[in-house]
Amino acid sequence: MSLLELIERADERALAASAVACLDRCLPLLAGPDGPEPLRPLWASCEDGREWATRLAAVRTAMDHEPVTDGPAARVRALLGAAPSDFAPAPLREWADACSLVALEIHGRFDAPDGDTPPDAAALLKAARDGQPTEAGPLVAGELERQVRILEILAETTGSPGSGAGVRKALDLSTEGRRVLRAVMSRRARIRG
């Protein structure tokens, strides 16, 4: 099943967790390579939406103090600002879709040697999200795989007694992706001197 199909079929829990996961993996852009994990409170609300709006407001306030240094970081912050306060399928689906696309675009910039977005990036990402074979770079391919796997895990555990374990697995996959992006950012910083 394609990423877009998984997003379309996901429930509130999966949509919230997948969106938070996408932003979580892009945190090194906002919090630096060794920065804090300010989205942790939102992960706790992904299971059932309890205190979602309150925790979202707290995370936004905490992130307002992080310096934004470039366009991708500003996009991540804007997505956090656009997060719906309602834990409902329609607004969460729109937000999850936007977070998915931005996370893939950011990873695509790091795939490019010069950090610029290739001219065919939009078409490439659209095809990849639709499940069509593409010539995506390794970071985009890894990010796409993580997004699909997170939605699959959450769909498999929906409504089960151990559904919290699905959110935990999503968090673990997201942490792995954040480490990958941190390593790429660190390597780029060393190369640039």
C-alpha cells in the first residue's frame, strides 16, 4: 500500500503519531544536533488524544525559544504551528499529509550534494508517495520507508490491548531517523569547516 493510501485510511491515533514522528525526525534542524526532545509530551497524547491541545500548546511555547536558522527549520516550526488542536480525523489527516511531504522534502535537500532541491523533486516525491518506483536518494528512500512502516505498525495495533506498543515502536523508528539526520548534518558541518 502506498504512503498516501496509508494516510487516507489511518485513524486519529495513527495520523497524530505519524505527523509527530515526521516533525520529530526533523528536530535537528530546530534544536541542533544535540538539542532536547521537545515533542515528547505530544507522543504521550497520540494514543488517545488525551490532553492533546494542552500538550500541543506547551510544545509550541517551548519551540518558540529555539532559533530558526534557515528555510527548512522555519517550515518545521510552521508545521508545528499548524498542528490542529482538535484530535479529529479530518484536520489530523491534512496535517499528517503536510508533515509527511515536508519531511521528505527536507531529506531530499540533504540527499543533494549542494543542499539545493533538484528541479524534479516535486514529481519524484509525488511518485514515491503514490507508491511508484522512483530514483529517490538514500535519505528520501529511508524517510519514505520509515513513514510507511510507522503507519503500518499503527494500523496493525489499532484497537488492540497493546496499542500503546505501536506508538512506542513508532517513536523508536522516529528516533532512529532523527539520528540519521543528525549524522548527516554533522558530516555536512565538518565538510564545510
